[in-house]
Amino acid sequence: MAKNAGCIQTLPRLHSQAGRGRRGASMQPATYRRIASVAGLVYVADQLSKLVVMRVLNYADQRVVFDGFFKFVHWGNTGAAWSMFYGNNRVLAIISGLALLVLWLSVRNLEVQSLTGQAALGLILGGILGNLTDRLRFGHVVDFLRFYLYQRGGDEIGFAAFNVADSTICIGVGLLFLVSWRKAPRAGGTVASGI
């Protein structure tokens, strides 16, 4: 009888420890380290790639890699994606700084218990920090990857020029959506397995 009473008394403690991994619970320092490590790697890759482009190409210059499909460019963007809000570098720098702060402070409320979720957040944070550095340092974001096609008459149409940071932000957001979708309750009350 005494043995059973001891087991019952330890159940609440075990239950509370098991709950630590849930969203909103306290997070382990290793989680923050993994997120920060991915963000740091993204930031270094982004800044090094932009440094190479700035050394190889003059501003507004370009180098064709595959004619009619891909070229390296050295363009500046004072707006957001696809040059939306063009000319608002200062406002976008403030928004980027606030986004970094809010994301870092809300880590506990995001779906980052899995390694995929942690990598996703690291990709986003590193990308935002890379582009924010450009805005503060140069007054614009350095874009250098350009995919395009020729139209009749020789004019180009194509995807907006982008950089490593833009890519990692998009990949990170996509992964967070995937992780959230996989954890969302299905019809009938079951939850899909996490990634």
C-alpha cells in the first residue's frame, strides 16, 4: 500500500515535466541556441554573398549566366518584395527591427518545438537581420539573383531580383506553415504528427 501511495504522489511531477515540451511552456536553452545558430549561418551566408557581388559588379551592373534565363545583377531595393513601398527604406528598416524583436520575444508561442520549426525560425530571423543590415549600411537592400525570360521585341519579363536573405525568409515562412498545418487538429479530433 505504501508503494502505491508513493507512485501516485510522483505522477503530478512527471506530468508537469512531460508538459514542458508543449507550446507556450518554458523552452530549453538548446532551442534558443539552435535557432540562433541557424540565424547566424544565414546572416553570414547572406552578407558574404552580397560582399562578393559588390566586389565583382558595379552598382546597377549585370552579368548574364544563362542568356534569357538567369543573370547576376547588383541592384538596390529601397522597398519591400517586388519593390513594393519603393523609397521607404527608413520605415521598412524600423518595421524589420520590430519584426526581429517580436519574433524573438514570441518564440515560446510559435511552433518551434520540432527541429524543423527551430530551423524555420532561424531562417526567418537570419534573413530579416541580413536585409536590415543592408538597409542600415547602404540605404537599400542589395539584390543580385535575377531569373527572367525574353518577350517579343527583346524586353525582359521575370521574377524580381532577390538575395539569400529573401530566399531564407520565404523558405522559413513556408516551413512554419507546414509545421503548423501538420500540428493542426484534423476532422474527428486527431492531430497530424509533427515534422
